[in-house]
Amino acid sequence: MIETTDGDRRFPPALADVARVKFDYDDGEGVDFEPYDAFDSAEETTDWLRHWTGNHDLDGDAYRVFGQDGTGGLAALWCVRTGLPLVEQPVVFLGSEGERGVVAASLSDFLWLLADGLGPAEVVEVERHEGYEGRPNAALTELAERYATTARRPARYIVATAQAEFPAFSDDIDALCR
């Protein structure tokens, strides 16, 4: 039986293992990511989305928040692929200053980005600066090798593929804002 996203808040084992890895931001040279060991609750996610957009008619059902950067920007699985398990949903980032973007097409691809030393905030920020230069992490590479169902590919390809699949993400978020 395939687990679907309909109300599914079970934390994927890969994210639980990522939460055990220490991310060293290293004065702006590392990955600015603080993974959680569980999803934010549905209530917390709804509250965050309403405040982020200024739209108090929304609910956060489409998101499973699993981490943040140092400024409070949030990384989430975006439950947009009806009927598919959480690990097959895209990873998105919504920053504290309004930055946002699709980071990876699946949790598997996200694990490869982490292995290459890029977190969700770095991917969205780097998009503006046209360069993906991370510092590979051996512990995260081992996790990606264990859990990933996609092949390792260059970060630029992973991000471009995800953004091509969901080109209207930013415009859709803008449409939610009040």
C-alpha cells in the first residue's frame, strides 16, 4: 500500500536521520539549515502560512514543515502531487524576507543537495547569484546513498529540473498573499 499525503504527518526516516546531523554554518560558508526531528503541527503550519501571506483564510494542509534557516525561513515538503507519498513531494523554501522557491523535486533529490553542501536557503539565494558551490558533507552523502531513490546529479540540474516542473510556484504564492 502506498502512503499518500492525505493528512499524512508521519516523519520520513530520512528526515529523522538528517535531523541528527550537525549543520555547521561556519560564518556564512556552510549550510544555514536547522532540521527538525518532526514536522510542525498542522496548527503551527497554518499559523505560519497565514502570517507569511497575510491571508487568514488559508490553511497549511499542503505543507509539511521540517526545518528552518537561521532567520526563520522554513523548508517544507509541498504536498502538490495528489496520491503520492510524502517522499515524492517537492521541497520548497519560504524565507523570512519573502524569498521563496522550489528547491528539489523530491526528498531524494533534496538529500543529494544536502550531500553537496547546499541547504534550502542556499538554493533559493544562489538562484539570484547563479552559482551552486557547496561543501560536500560525508555524513549527508552517506544518508543520501542510503535513502535516495534518484541518482546523484549536479545541484544545478536537480534545481533546474524541479523549478521547470513547478514554474508557477512563486506566482502561486504571490496570489495567496494579501
